[in-house]
Amino acid sequence: MNQKSTSLNIQKGKPEKKHSREWFEALIIAAIFATILRVFVVESYRIPTGSMESTLLAGDFLFVNKYVYGPKIPFTDIRLPGVKKVDRGDIIVFKFPKDRSLNYIKRCVALSGDTLEIHGQELSINKKPAPLPPHAQFIGNRMAAGDGDYMIFPQFSNFNKDNYGPIRIPGKGDVVPLNPATYPLYSALIADEGHEVSLQGRTVFIDGTPVQNYTVQSNYYFAMGDNRDNSLDSRFWGFLPEKDIVGQALMVYWSWNPDLSLLTDPVNKIASIRLQRTGLMIH
């Protein structure tokens, strides 16, 4: 009797162990699949600031299409083939070139080879007016032409946020002149491409060798926020390397007031949900 009872218990235990193992395997496969989707196809992103108002609001949660421009292989600068190239007007998410632990979101306004100018807050690309996006805005005082801003890129120019350029966006294969006047424009780019660059007297040195020009190794872009007076963008930190682009903003799937706490003020936090923005396609 005891032997039969023991045998039955063993037989009952086997299906339970098999069932648990199948669940565990299913969870592992689901986790792998979710990771692949996140790395190569789509990722969630939260808007932390008002730099894209009123196109995007602080507290918007959105999906970013990483496949469209070609996803990057993790821990490398290798980019797989994509559906299309970055275009003017695309809203893009990218690694902030000055601190790549941070993601930024801005609108691409100029491509490699474009010449960008701003006169009295009016943007032009290749001497053609670039219309202001439908929900873009200016919230600050207009600065006069010639009133240089020490925070503006490049240093020592007389540019400001409302009067900028002309400036040409460099692209792969461009040969740019190097001298004391152009050093503030290209020194960070050259350093980011893996070289030691310095200005000694009136001569530019790259990797210890005096040079008069440099051949650009990558493509670059110029990005600006739609909230033109409240955006830390390319006007302040320079050209955006192609390698730092993560993907294109796709759709808002959730939105609420980021300044309210769900823990300390749950009622108002829930009341701040912006249902009308759910499903909003981004362009």
C-alpha cells in the first residue's frame, strides 16, 4: 500500500514540474522577444521638459520608432539598414552629444550640406524660408541681431537664438578649413571623431600634427525645439552626429501632469490625465 501511494505521488508531481518549467520557458522567451523589440523596433520615451511645446507636452509618454532609420547594434556604432533617411521636419530622439546617458527629443531642421540661417526668429534653409511647425511657439523676448550670446554655439560668434548663422551643416567627406576663426566651429566635432585637437597660436594641431583642413568622417544634423525660446538645442551645443540618433517619435500613448505626485496627490494626478492626447500621431 505504501509503495503504491508513493508511486502515485511521484506521478502527480511530474506534470506539476513540467507545467512550471513550461511557464518559466515562456517567460524567458517573452523577455527575450520584448528586449529585441525594445532594442531594434520600438521604445517608450517620456517628455521631461517643455522644449517641444506645444507639439509635445511635458508628461507625454510616446513610442519611438527605432527601426525607421536603422537600429543600432548595442555597444557599437554599427547601424542596420532602415526604411528611410532622416528628413527635415522629423521629430527625432537622440543621445545628447555632450552627455550620452541622456536622451533628447527635438525637430530636425537641417541636414548635412544644408546652410542654415535665422533672421529675426525666422528660420531659412538654403536661403528658402522654413515654415514654423503648426504648434511651435515663441515665449521670450526677441534678441537683436549682433547681440552675441556667450552660451551660443560656436563660441565667440555674434549669434544668438533669434539671429543665427549662416552656418553650413557638415557631412561625410566634407573638407573643412581649420584656422583660429573656424576652430570653435569644428574642434568638438573633430574630437568626437576620435582625434586630439588643439589650437596653438594661430595653428590648429590634430593628433600632434599641424593642419590647415580636416575631412569630416560622419554626417551631421541640426536640431531645434518647437518651443524656440525654451529649448537647449543645436544653437547651444552644435551639430548632431548621425551615430547619436535613436529613432523617430511615433505616437503619444499616455499623458498627464508631470508636476503632480501620484503618491502625495493621487486625486489631482489622476484628474490631470490628458485622454485627448492618447493615440496622437506625432509630426
